[in-house]
Amino acid sequence: MNIRIVIIIVSLFWIISEIVLARLKHSDAAGTKQDKSSLRILWSTIILGIVIGNLLAIYRVGTIPAGGYYAAISGLVLIVVGIIVRWIAILTLWKYFTVDVSIVNEHRLVNTGLYKLVRHPAYTGSLLSFLGLGLVFSNWLALLVIFIPITTAFVYRIKVEEKALVAFFGDQYVRYCATTKRLIPGIY
């Protein structure tokens, strides 16, 4: 099968899964919303980064001269691994997961599964996928334009989310933070 077709199929699955997730897991009135526009900032940054990344790839500004095919294959693998990591994290939290930062009724701290390794594995998965998307374009500028701003938006969202979790869980979350990194096990 042609790699471009596989990339399109995987990308469509990724987009549709995120749309379905946004429809199913948006917080309701029963939760305490504390999003501070982080969802809007995140989506705006994602859309802008992807559009600019696509344009750079289309106009071949920053194209990887050699090994582009292997960069695209590596990127595709990262997208798939990222989607899998994200969905495992979401399914682990399912009852407590919302696409906007909020505390739901009877919220409890989950520190099992991937949450034993990092505090935000769903974001780790997303970032792996966006890194992969940049590589799929086989374009260094597209990679930077997609990955750096989106990572910055996720870091902002993490700060908003952690502030809400500290406010709700107090010392329990602070202790969890002391033993678990944010996105990359043992590093950050």
C-alpha cells in the first residue's frame, strides 16, 4: 500500500477520534470548570501549526534532502504510538477525563498504569503524534512549526490543569508530583 494512503487513513482516524472525544467528554454543569481558555489556545495552536506545516511541506521550504521516506515512516509510527498512548491514558481515566480542565463529581487521583510513569500520559501521546506529524512531512521547518508551538500550548495547559488538581487534591497531588514527572519518565 502507498505510504501516502496509509498516512491519510491514520490522519483521518486521528482527527475523527479527537472529534468524537471532544463530543463525548466535554465537562458538564456538574463539574467545576477551570480551563482558563487552555482548550481554545491548544486547538488554535494546533490548527495554525498544522496549516503552516502543510504549507511549508507543499512549497518544499525546509524539505529533508535525504532520508525523507524514512522520516515519513518514522513519523507515521510515532503518530500511531502517540494515538495508542493517548487512548490508553484516556481509558484509564475515563470517568474523570474531560477535554476541558475541570474537576468532576467524586473525582479521585489516578496514579496507576501510565499515570505511574508520568502525570500527563495523554499529553505525552498527543505530543508524540505531533512530532510524528512533523516527520511525516519530511520537512524540518514543518516539524519545528508544528511541534514547538503545540508543545508550548500543552505546557500552558498542564500548568492550568496542575493548579486545579493541587487546589482539589492538595498534598495528595503535591506528593504525586514529587514522585512522577510530567511528560517524559525520569526527565520532565
